[in-house]
Amino acid sequence: MVNIRRKENMDFINGITFGPFAHRGSFETAASFDSLAYMKQRTGANYVILVPAGVQENAHSEKIDYHGKWTLGDQELIHMIQYAKSLGLKVILKPTVNCLDHTWRAFINFFDHDVPCEPKWSNWFQSYTAFQLHFAKIAQETGCEIFIAGCEMVMSERREEEWRKLIADIKSVYKGQVSYNTDKYQEEHVTWWDCVDIISSSGYYPITDWDQELDRIEAVIKKFNKPFFFAETGCMSSRGSSKIPNDWTLHGAVDLDEQAQWYREMFEKTLKRGWVSGYGLWDWSWNLYHPGDADKNGGYDIFGKPAETVVREYFSKTLI
């Protein structure tokens, strides 16, 4: 096994994604502030990941809207960042685009060579860059520790020149550490990891497969010699989810123990790898259900479930 250690100047990220894709006004509520405080208190997290949304009509639309009802207002986002810092949390900002027709963002795609009267990569990247820079400036102004320049944009990742320019543009306005969150199984296919400060990916791997997937990812980390963390990882509390944790459409019976077992195995396997520098668990709602209803919730939430206890246990082991 390759002995790669995480960078000495990098915190271990005990992070949780909070209120992903919350609509405008969501972070203006007392419930959202209470929920973030509960998250910190109950899990011992030291980082929070905030995910302001951009939206486009479908996978072939050129324009991204980040000013409408689907996106948090700038001031409510800023206030939540400030509140997170007052709680002692460090902040990762990860603006992420979604399609309004529910096509997964990984399928956003255009012809490799521009064709008249057809949607174009050049127009899309211009809009995507404006979207990213808007939030990169907020990240700089509010002192966010890490900025993640997108999530699971699989079909676009082959556009190396455009991604390199985007990362450079972000670094011109944001002076913290910049990452990009590729999807599960895609870590070795991104050719431009050298231009980011931190490599990150979505760790939705089957409960039995962690060793082989970590071996595969380790080769990428060795090649690029960059810090790495799982910007997303998690499992639903639905029966069968531990085998296919990336499938949010699964409708098995609620199984709180299966979710907890998956988390325990994930932590046990990843903490043996010195190059894994943390997690961004998916996810914690801005508007929590009643704790008495946890046994009826089959989603990725960990609030009030046995998985929450597992998370706190392992988060406490990595404090430095």
C-alpha cells in the first residue's frame, strides 16, 4: 500500500452538507439557524458545506439562472456563513448546478465542435463561469476556507481547457483553497487535477467495496500528490441502500441499522488511509423533522438516527 499522508497544513474535515439546494428564503427562518446549531452540537462537525443552487432548463440549456426562486439570496447566504463561523464551524462553499427537468447534472453535454444554431459549450461555460465567480466573490468576502467549483459534472470534465480557465478565473477572485467534486468512479478520469488545491469526489460506494475503491483512488492521489477528501458521502436509511448508496430513488423499507452499519464501515475503511483528509456527509436538512419521526425517514438524513451516533463517535476520533 502506498504510504501517502494528508498534508500537514490541512485540517481533517469532519464536514456535513447543510440544506443543499435550499430555495430562496429558506435561510431566513429561525428553523434553519436552529438546525445548523443542532448539527454542530449533535455531531461535533468542524466544517459545514453550503450548496447554493444554479438551475438550467435541461441538460442542453446554455444559460444558468442563479438569481431566481431556486437559489438562496446573497444576504441570507452571507448571514448563514457568518452564523456558522460564530458557532466555530469552518465553511466550504460549493455552488452546484441542477436541471429543472430533473436530468442529473452529470449529463449536461454539447457537441465537442460548435455547430451553428445548436447549443454550444462556449456559451454554457460563459454562463457557468459567471455563476461560479458570483459565489467565489462571496466566499472571499466572508472568509470561506474552501471553494468547490462544481459537483459531478461528468460529461463536461473532458473539456480540460475550459475547466483550467475556470479554475484560474476563480483563483483570481478567491484566495482560499479551491477544489472540484467529481463523481464516484470518476477520480482517475479527470486530467486537470493539478490545477486545483484539493481533489475531492463523491464517495457513494457499496459497503463491501471500500477497499478496492480506495486502492483505485489512491493511485490518483499518488500521481497528483494533492490532498483529498470525500466532498460527498452518505447512505440512505432504506433497506438495500448500503449496496447502492448513490441511488436516491431507492424505495426500500426504512432500515436505520443498515444506514448506521454503512457509516461505520465507511469510517473504518477510510480512516486506515492516511491520505483521506475528511468527509462532507450528505446531508443535514435546514428544516428538521421531529426527532420522534426519525424511524419513518428513509432518506440520507442522519438526525435522530443511529447513524448520527456513529458519526459523532468517528468525528471525535479525528479531532486534532
